[in-house]
Amino acid sequence: MRLIQNQGDGVSAARVVNVPTRGIGARTMAEIEKLARQRGVSLFRAMEIGVAEQPDGNATTTLAPRVRNAVAAFVEMVNQLVADKATLGILNLLDRLLEKTGIAPSCWTARRKGRSVGRT
């Protein structure tokens, strides 16, 4: 919910980007963080830039196609939830968030295994 409210919140972006697992690993996040520092933008904005830039030798970061697709799907999901925020009430937005992120099944699995979501 924090990232939907404020896409400039890098801590929230880093925390939720791969929960549940989306195929965006530590190496990819390091590249995105590097891009964010170089451009002076938020982590989420760096994800948008990383997805938009085509590998042409001049791009600051080059994401492999599989990773680019995973990051693009995450960016699209967050942007859609931001748009939904304007039209949905908080309960409907929360339902949509749980549905779109896939976090609900992850919560139940983690709870059955006796751990918190996002923790191993």
C-alpha cells in the first residue's frame, strides 16, 4: 500500500518488488539501484526507465529480456493499482491489491510454515 501511495518510497519498492517471487533478483535490483543513483531518481522510477530503455550500447542499464519482462509486469501492476486508487474505496483497493500482487496465497503459505511474509 505504501508504494501505491508514494512511488518515490524506495524502501517500500525494494521490500515488495519480489514478494511473492517475481524473478527479480539481487543482481537485477543492484542494476536498478545503480541506475536510480546515476539518474537521481527513485527506485520505482529507475525500474520504469530500465524497462523503457532499449539495449543499444548507450543505455545505462541493460536488463535481460526475461528480467525486463518481470520488471515491466511489476511496474505495470503498480501503475494500475495507483490508477485504481483514484476510483476504488480502500477496501476494494485492498482486495484488488491482494488479487493483483498474489500476496494472499503467499501469506497463507508463510503462515502455515510459521514465518512472516517476505522472510525465510
